[in-house]
Amino acid sequence: MSWVAKRETKCEEDAVFSQLGLFDVHMPLIYGEGRKKALVRLQKEIKESLNEDQTWTLLDSLRFSQINARQMTIKNAHARTCKWLLKGSEYPNWFDGTKLGEYHGFLWIKGKPRTGKLTLIKFALTNARETIKDGIVISFFNARGEDLEKSIIGTYQSLLLQLLE
């Protein structure tokens, strides 16, 4: 739904209100509440529209046996190894809500094979979970393992499951 992040509207709430039909939910349109509050209300409406059995069925349909296998096999960084990440501008900017338009909630880490990217990602995730409490989504894209584990569909399933849980 990348179109939502890039959508320009006269009223900031309209970017959220435009999603009501996609999720088949109804809620009052309150202009002036801001995009963030409107999004929180939309999320609440979506959650309330599902009964407990539907929720569990949905979550179970997204799980697969090796969904966390790669993350569990990555060793923790040695003391002080990845601390440089905290001092750069990209990582703190990722947390800054005023820069959401620039980062879209994603922290991209890329580099050559076998250079410690996954260790760095695990460090960043651990630090982020200790720093902010209202949700981090991460997917370890793995080129090894089962077919679903190394596919785009598996990545989407993992992201969606983490969002919904």
C-alpha cells in the first residue's frame, strides 16, 4: 500500500479515510484530529470488525514453520561492535516522526555479502525495541532455507503477521 504513504490530500486525515472501503469498516470522519489519530481509530475499527476466531484464523494462515529461523541463528553483536550505528544520522532520523515522509518507517541496511548486515540488523532491532514501545516490524529476508522462507511472499507474510500481532 505504498500509494497511501505518497498520497497527497488537502486534509491530512483524508489519506486515512481513503482506506475505509479497503478494509470494509465504517467510522465517523473527524476533520482536525490529524492523520495519526485517524490512523489509530482506523486500526481500532479493523481490529473490532474481526471476532476472535477470525483473528486467530487470519494470524495462523500467515505463519509458516521457519518464519523466525534465520533471526534465531544470528549471533548477538560483540560489545561495542555496532554502537557506531546509534551515532550516525540515519538511525536516529528513522525514529523521528517528523521525518516519516523521508524514511517511510523503513531502515534500509545494505552491503556486500558476509559483512555483518544481519548482526547489525539484529542489533538495531534490539535497540529499537528498548527505545520505542509502539511497534517495530522487521523481516529477515533469507536466501537460504525453505521456498517460502526465501520468497517475496514469505517476506510479505512475515511483515503482515508482525503488523497484525
